[in-house]
Amino acid sequence: MRKKTSMFKLFAPYLILLMVMLVVFYMFSLRNSKVNELNYNDFVKNLTEEKVSELDITPKSKESVYLLTGKLESYGKNETFALIVPYTDSVIDEILTVSKNQKLVVNINKDPGSISWISIILEFIPILLIGGLTIYMIRVMLSNGKGGTLDFGRSRAKLNQDGGKVTFKDVAGLNEEKEEVKELIDFLRNPKKFQKLGARIPKGVLLVGPPGTGKTLLAKAVAGEAKVPFYYISGSDFVELFVGVGASRVRDMFKQAKQTAPCLIFIDEIDAVGRQRGTGLGGGHDEREQTLNQLLTEMDGFGANEGIIIIAATNRPDVLDPALLRPGRFDRQVTVNLPDVKEREAILNVHADGKILSPEVKLNHIAQRTPGYSGADLENLLNEAALLAVRRNRDNISMDEIDEASDRVLMGPAKVSRKVTDYEKRVVAYHESGHAVLGIELPNGEEVHKITIIPRGMAGGYTQMLPKEERTMIMTKDELLQRITCYLGGRASEELFIGEVSTGASDDFKRATQIARSMVTEYGMSDLGPVQLEHRSGEVFLGRDYTNTNRNYSDTVALEIDKEIRKIIDECYDKAKSILSKNKGLVEVLAKTVSEKETITKEEIEEIVSDYRGEKKSKKKKEETEE
């Protein structure tokens, strides 16, 4: 019975709509028909002249008349005539006699006698159908069940009764972050343990960090470990066209949560609804601000929501309203940073499960080569490698696929079909060799892992350089200067060895200038002294394009800043040219090798450098002996 009822409810609206459309079409076709009223003389004239093609006679005894209908030869498709004649036998006999002589078929209908119930029903069917369909649609829209079209005020939060299958075992790395949220699990399992000593568990925990670092996964793991109901919703699900709908959804969400307490509520991308109030060019946004006000009230207002813990995630904590971050609401902020080398190895182990890797693949080596990768990036890296292995019909995933996948993730697919001239190859080869030689020769330079001149994305080639020691906290002035020098090595190499400069160094200049400007205006690493003149901030509503930095200086100081930036860039550029001039032979060898092979790896680079230094040393020793 349930299946039949559900099927009827599913198809009933379509059946009703189809019937309404048929009736409307029928009524519309009737409206389009044209009926001409003729007098008796005109009718007799047309009948005598054999212009009548169809004729129907319908007696109406109660009215003592005959109804004559039909068509003339000159009429269109939906055009007819009609006339009333007296209810006498002489008139009908005359018409029948003329028709018989012309061999015109005359249809004589029965006397309807009274009003037909069928005609009455046909007239009222469209009204009944349209009214029934309207009532049915309103009931569906206003129903309390799921999917009601006008059910705006109900919460969109999805409930998982058992907290889900994700546990801390599925979350690689994030050891400190797990410790921070373990108290929530203990409280949900045994709240009396905390209440006994008068401790108040945080009402809300805000997970902050770059995209792809595992904030959502960590929240799911908390619910899975606690084995409590878990509501999850996105911040954008509160925002609606109609004012007040978001606030209503917040109220309904907390109402549902109270019925299943203790429980967890996870709000992803809370910055969509939690941005600062009353700011921006056009003032506040009524709907969003009402939603935020209701959320603030529910989290720490007059009503108590005991046993409900909220976990929220965002990568823009700077735009959140201060009232949302105060104690009593989001008491604790947990920063989920990008993983270090050990955490990356653990993440790779998790995502490598189910993938067939070649024995030569060492996950710890991949972890060392992927600084700055998030957990999502690492998962994507292995997935791309698996797709490449399938495309190449291999039985397992080798380092070749992982190297190619790494390049695809960073720079995009290789432009194999792009035609590159020999001159372009030569320019790119010297450009990339200049970067590599500076990385090799500078004491605090980065380690060169790969040089390639195969075009990828918008780049004609690139040099992969990774830090010798992974550090995430601080960088010294000398390290920053040497990084700028490496960026400028490509242009310096073009000028020294090609005698021309190209557009290939535009991105290098952008990065070098950004570092130099930060050194002058933010880090206090110039002759202007230890003063912070700028700090980067994107305003809440204006966006980063309008207010990328906040200036705290006059136009005179702006001129000094430009001079200091120019000074840093010029000194680094001269240093790059000097180093490359002293190592012309190494640049030539690297450029020649990469032109022939198109891609050379770290091991090949080390071999080339070793041979070059050995030859240089023996040559110098020979010159000293001759002297």
C-alpha cells in the first residue's frame, strides 16, 4: 500500500496537469472557431446556388425552432454558419427538397429536449481541474515533510545519528589539533566528569586554516569518536532571498539539536554568514545580519543549549564578527596548518591505501619533495599518478607517473603538441640554467631538483627548487635576498648568454618585487629602519582588489620605499650576473644538456656539477703547476 500511495503522489500532479492542458487546448480550439449568423433568405440563396457543403438540422421543440448549422464552400477550416428557422414542416420540407436535388447530405439530429448534464460537466471540468491542482500544489508546498517548496524556515542541516564512520585513525597528522578537540569527546561521553569540578566545556570550536588541510575531516572524526548525533551544514545554506529565513533556519537547527543532545553541529565555511556586521560600501546586509544575530543568541543568549557543541571551519578568520569569537561562543580557535614532512608522509600512507605502487616509490621521498602541499593536494597527486598509470596501461604506479603528476598539479599538463622553435628552446634553456646555477652556488639557496624546458600552462619551462631544510616559522634577511637573486637569475642569464632579454621573466619579477616590498614595508629590513609601513588586509566587503594593503605613510616616504625596493632589486641583480659570469662553463653545460634531453633530474644535475667542478679544479691545479 505504501508503494502505491507514494507512486500516486509522485504521478498525480503530472496527470492532473496533463488533463488541464488537454481541456485548455480543447477550449482554446473552440474559441478559435468562427460561427457566422445567416438570415433565412441568405441561407436559401446559398443553398439554391449550391454553395452549401455541409448541413445539420437540430430540432428544439421547447423553443419551437430548428437550429441549422453547416459550412459554405468559401469558408475556412474552423468557420461555420448558424441560423434559427420556425418549427414548421413546410420550411424543413423545402430545405430537404432543394438538398435532395443537389445531392447534399443533410444530417438530422435528435431533439435534445432538455439541458444536457454532459455539457454542464464539460463546462465545469476546467474549473474543477484547475482548482484541484492549485489546492494540491499548495498542500505540497506547505507540507511539513521533506522537500516542501515553501518550507523555507526549516533547517538544512543533515543529521548523522551515529556520528559517522570517520575516526582519528582516518586523520593522518594533526596530532596537536587532535589533542585540542579530545576534550570535546570526553565531555560528550562523560559530562559529569567536568561538571563535578565546575569546568565549562567550550561551547564552540573554530577550526582555522588554509583550504584542504583537513578541517572538515577533523570535525567528522570528533563526531565519529564521540558516537553522538552529528549535524553538518554549510554557512551558505542559511542565506536566502527572503529576510528572516536564515534566522528561522538557525532556530530550527538548534531546536532539532536540543531533541538529540548531547550532539555536535558542524558549520562549514562559517564566514559566509559570520562576516562583520555594518561594514562595507552599502552598509549591512539585513538577511545575513539577522541570521548572524540569531546564531549569536542561540550560542550564548538567554536560553541554554546544554550538551550542544558547535564546530565551525573557515579559512578567513579575519572577516568574522568579533561577537562571534568572544568567550562563550567560539571559546577556542584551533589552527590547522599545512602539514610538515612527517605529516605529509602519514597522509600519503593513508591515500596510498588501495593503490598499487612500484617498489621504487618511497613515500618519504615524495613527502620531502612536496613542501607546501595540503592533504587535499597530496590526495590529488596520488590520484593523478594513478590515472596516468592507467592511461599508460601500466600494472603499478611508478615514480615516472608521480613526477608527471606533480608537474601537472603545479603547472598543468605538458604542451607536447606545441611547436617550439630552436631559438625559443635556447632562450628557455639558458633562462632555467641561470636559476639552477644560482640555487647551486648561493650558500643559502634552495636545492635544485629538476630543470625542464617542456612548456606547461603559461610557462615555457621551469626549474623546481626546494628548500634544503623545511622551515615554516621565520626567514632571515640573507635568505630573502638570496631568494630574490635566484628569481632574477633567469633574466641575468638571458642578458649574459643570449645578448637579448625576453618576456619569460615577468613572473620572476613579480615574486622578487613582492619579497623586496615586504622586506621594506613589513619586515623592517632596509635603511628605513624597523618600521611596519604596510600590512596586508582584505576588507570584509570591499575585497582584496580595492584594499590590498593599508598605507601608513606619506608620499615622501612612498618615494623612499620605491628607492629602497629598487636598491634591493639592483643589488640582487648585479650579484646574480656576477655569479653567473664566474660560472659560465656550468651554465653552458646545463643549458646544452637540458636542450638535448628537455628534462634533467636532481641526480643528473649533481653529476654535471660534480664533473664541472672536478674539471675546473684540475684545470686550476694545472695552471698553478705551469706557473
